[in-house]
Amino acid sequence: MLYKFYQQRVFPHLLNQVMQTPSLMQGRAELLSKVRGDVLEIGFGTGLNLPFYQEVEQIYALEPNRDVYDLAKKRVLEAPFHVQHIQASAEKLPFADNSVDSIVSTWTLCSIAELDKALQEIHRVLKPNGILHLIEHVQYQDNKLLKKLQDVLTPVQKVIADGCHLNRNIELELLNANFKFSEKYYFDAEDLPKVGRRMFMARAQKVEMTV
């Protein structure tokens, strides 16, 4: 009962504040400047990405947590394009094969319970020439101490941050899910605890699988 109260009444507001950290907002601006067409946003959250879209026609806002989406309503009403809330999970996307121009994920892949299924679904619905735009905090590969600390803290992080993993290797996960990168790089974000500063920004297209 107490944890449900936390998820519904505390976590959405905590998420809204933390995700407005200046370094994260700068990351959003850089990532979203190149997004075009109809967009499926995985993990819409409280709508913090909306002001940074420049040439989109429609946003499909996939957000399974209704309490989180409720905090986005004001931003949705102010958006200069149509935003449609999709209350579904990333592991089962309600879209046809090869139907979406652009898919956006900002700090969401860390918290999806069955990431392999979600990436299969993203691969399925993305158009052959479509682009997956993503930014994520990831596992350190060049610092053994911080990498170990991420492993130790992840069980706690999953509880307080709605399933968030500190220790996922998102680049490897995408390669294993048959994506190729047209752009990618790592950087350390400021204004965050060191254990969660390593970021991965990328644009990827799906590799067509042959039988």
C-alpha cells in the first residue's frame, strides 16, 4: 500500500523534477532537433521533450503510467502539433509493422522490464528507412569501480525509480537486436551523481533480417 502511494503520488513529481536537470535538458535539445515526421515516443513521461521538437507532425505518446502522464497535460495542450496518449507497454506496441517514421526514447530503455521484447517491437514497427533516436544513461565500461557500484546499486534504484537499471549496456543491446548506428557517442552529464553520469546518445536504423 505504501509503495503504491509512492508510485502514484510521489514518484511522478520526483521524476518531473529530476528529469529537468540542465544537462539532461541540453541532451534533449540536441537529440530532438533532427526528429521528423510522425513520432512514437517510448516513455513519454511528463512531456519534457515537447518544446524541443521542431518539424514533427504528430506525437504518439506511449506512457503506461497514467499518474505520470497526468503531469504532462498542460504541456500537451500547449504543443503546436497533435499529441495522442497511448497507454500501453513498450513490449507490445499497438502499431502495424513498418509504420512509424521516427521513434524517440529518452532515459526510458533503462526501466523497461523486458528490454529484448521492447527492442524487437521497436524494430518491427519502425519503417525500413526510419530512425530510432535515443539518449540513455548506461553502464561504465572504462571504470571498474563505478561499474561495480552500478551493479550494487541497481536493485535499490529499481525500487525507487520505477524499474530503472543503472547498469545496462544499451549499445550492445541494440546491436544484438539488429540495429545499426548512423550516429553515436558517449558523454558524462553534469549535475548528476557520478554513478549515473555516463550517457549514450545515438541514432539507429534497423537491419532487415533475412530468413
